[in-house]
Amino acid sequence: MRKSVSAIGLLSLLFVFGAKAEAELNLASMDWSVKAPHNLAKEPPSRKVVEEFLQLGDDNANSPSLCSFTFADLRRNGTLTLLYASDSSGRGFCNEIEMVDRTGATFELSNLDTSEAFGDGDDVRKLVKDLDNNGHLELVVAMLIGGYQGRVYCTLEWPVIFAWTGGDYTDVSRQFNWFYRQRLAVLQSQLNEPPTTRGPEGEIEVFSSESPSVEAQVIKRRSASTSALSSETFDSDCTRANAAKTERFLGISREAGMDDAIRWSDSDDPLQREFAATVFDDIGTPEALAHLKNLASDSDPSIAVVAKDHLRFRAVNAPPATIYRFDTIPCQLKARSLSCDDSAH
């Protein structure tokens, strides 16, 4: 789950930038402790210094770009963690969220499986929460159920809670049922009040709940001419699907949202049928998968492909996009010149 990166290896990279000899610009040699005179959380280094430390940015060929960063005591051990997000797509997705922890003479590079993150890397400071107000910090990352599929009818957004558990940064969402019950209450209240407005060029503004506040997210769909459905129907469908997902998570009903998904799968609107395929896959019951198989034979090739993809992932026992796991990205896949020691997992 982690990679150990030698401090010497990182320092050797920084020596390339010999013109910047000031000690404060050498992040690898700085004191990362919470009690340090120069607290990195309160007085963070410049973006350029962090880019050089991580070997990100324009000065490094074929390297991801740094989107945002912050320092926080995520491990609760008195040493700060560098939390950052990068983008390797060139499209500003900012969904690669990672942490660097200093452990004695080495640095540990950890990676959250946030390939389906919903743009939360734009400002990683917003991910850091103390949900229980007990001094233990968590990361709350909004994910896309079913993965990024371009401009679709509706995108399901699901908040996943990660925390340091002594050996890894893991998904601890099950420990915060109150968080999801509060989310469900907000979603159910939204069903009684149309909260959407139509934006330019077919964009829909959808309000998503995130305890304790409700924040607006903009979800793009295909142009209005592609679908005859009203913005009110769109909003209601998205909210109902998100509420049903939350009910399934909380164990209120294993098949919550099934009736809606069946209705969408019978729709004349291809975008609704495509949406139904994602919901059936997320429900995952035998009945839901039977309906998903039917959509794999849909007359619209794009819908059939989406349904077949969901089924194929299940057939090869690959983790579906709705399961979020902590994973390690080997250094050789990072397109960086870091000296990695695979012995520390």
C-alpha cells in the first residue's frame, strides 16, 4: 500500500536545482513536525518548492501537473503529511490524490484509489475533515459511481471517507453511518424542493449534500437537444438515485432504487437507459444484473457497450468502479525519477 522513498534520493533530485540553495527551499531537509518553529501547515512552502520535491510540473518532461497541496497531521503522530493532487490527463481532472509521509530518514508515498474522484483535487484542503471533532482527521472524497463516462444523463456522486488506520490510508466510511444518514436526510428534503437551474449549453447545476454543509456541483450532460426530458425530471432522477444509493449503503434496503432503474431502462430516452445500466451494476443483486444483461443487447450501441463493460468487469473479478480501495502505484508507473524501495509495504 505504500512505497518508501529515500530522503537521499529526493535530495539528489533537488541538487539539480543548485541555484536555489536557500535551506527553506529544500523541502526534503525541512522539519515536518507539528511543533516545528516553521510549521508547514501554517506556513506552507511555495508551489514551486513542492513541485520540485515531487518532480511535478512544467520543468519535468512527461510529468503530471500539481493541482493543489496542503500539510496536515493525518497520521496523528506529530509529523505532518503532505497531501496533494495531480493531473496526468492534461484535462484538469485533478483526481490523483496522494500523500507523502516522513518516517525518519525515508519518505512514504501513499496513493488513494481516487481515479473516479469528482474534481476534489482542485483544492485538497477541503478534503481534510475532523468529522467526529475528536482531533482525528479524515479525508472525504467525492467519487463518481460507474466511473467517468463523458457527458451523460446523470452522474452519481458518492462521498468516500478515508483515514490513517495504523498501516494504511483506508476506506473507513462504515464507521460514519451518521454522516450518510445526514446525507440521506438532505437528499430526501431536496426531493420536495426543485434545486436545479439550467445553465448555458445544456449544463445542469446539481446541489449535492456533504455534511455539515450543502455544496453546489456542476454536472455536465449532453446538449438539451439530445434529451427531451425537463430539468426538473433530471434533477429528480439524480437526487432519487443518490438517495437510493445511500439507503443501500445504510442497509435500509438492498434493492433501493430498483423500481426507478427499471423505469429508466424502459425509457425512450437513451441517456436514461445508459444511466439505468450504471445503477443496475451498483445495486448488484441477481435481479439488477438480469436487467443489466438485457441492456447489453440494447438497440443503441453506446448503451450496450456500457452494460457489457459493467458485466465484463464482474466476469473477470475486477473491482467495479463503485468499490474504492487503497492501492499502491509503483514508482516506475509514476513517470518520475524517484529512488524507490519496494521493501516497505
